[in-house]
Amino acid sequence: MAAVKRERDGKVGILTLDDPSSLNAMTPELLGDLARAIGEMTADASIRALVLTGEGRGFCSGQNLKAANSLGDNIYVGVMTHYWPALSALRECRVPVVVAVNGVAAGGGFSLAMSGDVILAARSASFIQVFSRIALVPDLGSTWLLPRLIGRQRALELMLLNEALSAERAREWGLVREVVDDADLLDAAKALARRLADGPTRALVATRQLLEESEHATYAGQFARELEVQMVIRESADAQEGRKAFVAKRKAQFTGQ
């Protein structure tokens, strides 16, 4: 049985983690199906944005400790085999990804939320690292993602103290774009995804890639890299349409090509 529900709303694919009894805790089955679902959705060229959310009262409560044994004796191999494909698929997705956090995003669930491009949160949402509570270090990309989103000091504070970060504070700190009433979360996420889906998909995704690369580049190197990507993107159908629309003073009609 599928662990992730697949739906579509026009050009937007909606993926819902579907194990509400565990607050969508991570298992190899859940993450494996998420990786498959992302692949299936993005194989359809008419899908131009994704929404990722959770069923029920929580987004994702982190690792399902009862299922941890199914990762095998070598945790490194188990995580890279069963979890990395889903998280990397989100980071490298060919379309923009909006994450709609309903309820708690804890531990690896916090990492999962950060793996998308833009986060919206329900008013009841909260974010917590958890790891040091059980004498572990943050994983699934948290130590790379979180300081880049909210800064080193705040990231370290959350990781050391295990204090829950409310949706409103997450917005103040720049982790979350917007906080909405719980009942309005999915509609707000779909509206934002439709806005992204109407955009120049190749340019949007190339922008994300440039930001990723900039973390390890010099100013001069990134300056040159931007021009390299620009030379390719400017030949795209959307870039040509964008220039024509600008000259004609009309709204551009992008196709994602």
C-alpha cells in the first residue's frame, strides 16, 4: 500500500505523507515511497511545482524508532539506501517544492521540511531538533540546512537545547515564509505552488542550483558561474517569451521550457 498519497491540482502535484497514526514517522517504506512519488510526479512534464505535506495532526515526527531495525546493522548504509534518495530528490527536484508543515516537524522530519524550497506553516506547527535529547547528533542534512536558513547561533541553540520553535517564531527567524490558520494551510500552499508553476521553471530551478553552489564558491567564481548558466538559460523558450513580453509591455506566458 502506498505510504504517500499522490494528487494533482492542474500543474501542481500534491504529495501527502500518509501514516497519521505515527505522525508520519520516517520508515524505509515511507521515504522509499516518497522518492518514487517525486519521480512519478516530475516525470510528467505538465507538472510544474510540488506541494509536500503530512496527513493528520503532524507533518513528520522523525525516525520511527520501532522501524529503525529495518535499516540494517550498518546505519550509514541503511540511511543512504533508504532515506537519502527521497531527501536528495527534493533538493534536486526539476520543479519548485512548497512544503506545508502541519503540526510537528521533529528530528528528521525537521530536515525533511527544510529540503524543499519554500516552507509554509500552520499556526499549530512546531519545529524541534530532538537529537541531543537521546544523545545523538543532528542528521539527514540538518547541520548543513539549518544554519544556512537561520544562522549558526540560532541553529546551534535549537540543536543544543531541544526547545520547540513555534510557527510564528520560525517565521520571524526566516525559516518559514508565512503562517496561516490550520484549515487554510493546504489552500495557501497550493496557491503559492500555482504561482511558482506559472513561472519560468528552468530559470527558477537553475536559480536554486546557483544558490547551492554559491556556498562553496568565491565571489569571482560565482560571478563567472552565473554567466555560464545565464548563457544557457537565455536561449530557453521562456526567456525568449519573457523578453518579448517585456518589450510588448504584457504579462509573459511561461511554459516551463
